[in-house]
Amino acid sequence: MFDESLALKRRLQSENEQGGPRACYENCHSQIKAATFRFTVPSSSSSDIVLATDSKYVVQAKLAVPTGAMASNTTTSSLYVRAVGDSRIRYNVNKVAVSRRAEHDGHAYLTYPNTLLSLAFECVVDEGTPQPFRVPLSVTARIDMNSQLRYQDVCLASIYEMQDMDFRAWQCVDKSEAERRANPVRSAATNLTESEGVVKGTLYSCEQGKMYGFIYAPLRAETGSVSDPNRWFADNLIYLVLGVVGISALVAFIAYLIKRLHRYRSKYHEERKAVEAMQEEVDNMEQFGGSAGRKDDEVEMQQNPLVIQMRDMQAALDARNNELKLEEARVRDEESAARREAIEAMMADRDKMAKELEKLRAELDLVSVPPQSHHRIGIEEDMPPSVMAAASFASLPPLSTVSSMSSAAVSEGTVVPTSGAAFNAARPKKKKNVD
């Protein structure tokens, strides 16, 4: 319903804002509020839903739902329509293309009275209804007209929100200009069936919290272009900043490089003079046979080749002596082990033969009547060779004594006999008693 107090309030507020030839302040279609209701849409048939009427019961806006557009798991779907207060859409941004700003006194944005042309509404559907709709809905509404308005500058729009930044702006449902030109709100068929000021738009979905309405959103000029220096700087600000930063960094690097080169300039000249002096000295040496310009601390001492050869020969001789000593020690260790094993074997045989001799003596004592001292020599003379050998082994010194003697002999370089014959030859012979 039309509210005169509201129209007067909007007029007073708009006088301090941007004015324009397209703004409506009295009997405006944009001041009519949509009804709030819930409508059940059957999926098997189409439906026309009236959104609002004026005081004369003339339909101001309606919503056409094609068959199967809101098909869901159930046979019916619910559509909720709510009115939209001016406080929710008054300060939404509506930007003007650069090529059309001259028509609006150079303003870059349109005010609320210049933007909204029809009633605004909010629609919501059940959660089970697929979105976007399988078949788009059609919205028909009356808009505020004047002689300067062109239908191609009108579109069905929704509000785009960025809650984190507290930013809200109008955005046409057909976002690109090509889509808007391909799907105008007023076609030839509409001209034949509908009166002036009636437009149609396509609604693809009813998202939660989305508000819709027909707005004035001028397209870019088709022919010619209007240059706006301020706009150019705004569009290329990031590139300008990056360019300035890059140039500043390059200048700073060049200044730093020049400073470093100037700092090392004196050192460079000192090194260059030293190189020239050395080069001059080398030239003098080559010219005068290498004797001119020589200093005592620059003379390089060289050793006599014979001294070097003698030193190498002495080192080789010492190495050979060390090897010989090691080999002799290894041979002595091996011979000592062999002698020790032979001595242990002979001592074992001696002990065995000594036991046999003691046994024979015991037997002999049992059968002998004369004194043992008188007949001992004769018995020994009549003893078999094996018994005599056992008696000779019994007279040998202990093993420790023999080992020490063999070790001493080895250390002195003498040869210790290893066979039994040698031991018998070395054993002292007994003298015969002469009566």
C-alpha cells in the first residue's frame, strides 16, 4: 500500500543526496511492500503467485512457477515470501559505469531513490527443494517509468553481501552485460501483451536471506568511450605502487653498489701498485739472469741431492734392520716352542722308563741274595739295552733345569741336541770297578 508520509520522508532525505531525473518520490511502485505469506506449490502443475497489489487491487508484482520447477521428494513444495524494509536496502551500493557518469552529473554511485524501481521481496523455499530450480521462475513487476528510462538499463537484481566487511551492493541476476542484452526485461512479446512499465525477469533460486527487485543499472555506452583519469588511476593503482616500489628498490641497490665500489677504490689502487711492483721485479730478474732485485729473505734454500739420497738410504736400512730383528725374534720363538715340545716328550719317556726300571729293581731285589753293592756293577753290565737307557734317563736333571739350559743355549747361539743318541753321547759314562 502507498504511504504518503513515507514518500515525503524519502523526498526530504534525497534532497541532500544525489538527485536525478529518474528518481520517483510520489506514487512510486518501489514504495509498495510485498505481502508476507506461505504458498504451497504443487509439482504437477504451474502456479501464479501474486506478491503485492495497490489500493485499486491492481497487481504490482507476481511470480510464475512452471510445472516441475520446484520438484522435490514430496508432491508439494512451500514458498515463503516476505516484505523487505527500507533500512535493509537503503544504503546498498549501485555503481555507475564510467561511460555513463556524464548522464548522472559525474556521480560514480546512484542513491536508493534512483536505484530501486519496483517493490522488493524476499523468498525462501523448503530445504528439500533443489536449487537452482530445474526450471527458472519468472518475475513480473511494474516499475517507475519516465521519458528518459530505457528498458535495457533495467534488470532483476539481488543484494550481494560481505558481512565481514559490512558491505552490501546490488547485483543483477544476469551478471554479465552480454546476458542482460540477450535476456532483456522487456521483449517484443511483452510489448504486445503488457502495458508500459511492466517488466519480466528470470529467477533461478530463492536463497536464504536474498532480497530481489528490479533496479536501474545503466549499461556501458555501446559507442565511444569516456576517459576518466581518476578511474584510470584507481584501476591501475596496484601496478603503479608495484612500479614505484620496484624502481625505488633498484635505485637503492645502485646507490649501495656505488658506495661499496667507492669504499674499495683505495684498496684496489694499493693492490694494483703492488702487482705492478712485482711485475717490474720479475722483468728485472728475467733481464739480469734472476740475480737482480733479490733479497735475502726471498732466497729459497735447496738441499743437497746427496744428503737427500743418504737420508733415504739410511731410512731404508733402518727399516730393513727392524724387519730382520722381528724375523729373528719370530724364529727364536718358533724354535723355543719346538724344543720345549721335544723335551717334554723325552721327559715323558724318561719317566715311563724310570718306572719300569724301578719295577725291575724291585723284582731283582727279591731274587738277589748277595749284597747289592757287590753285584751292582755286574748286574748293570748284564742289563739289557732298554734297561740301561732307562737308568740313564733316570739320572737326567729335572724339566725346569733342562728348559733353562735349552733357553740359555738358544740365547747363546748353541745347538741343543734333540735325539736320544745325542743325549746318550753327552751323558757321562760310568767307570768300572777294578777289584
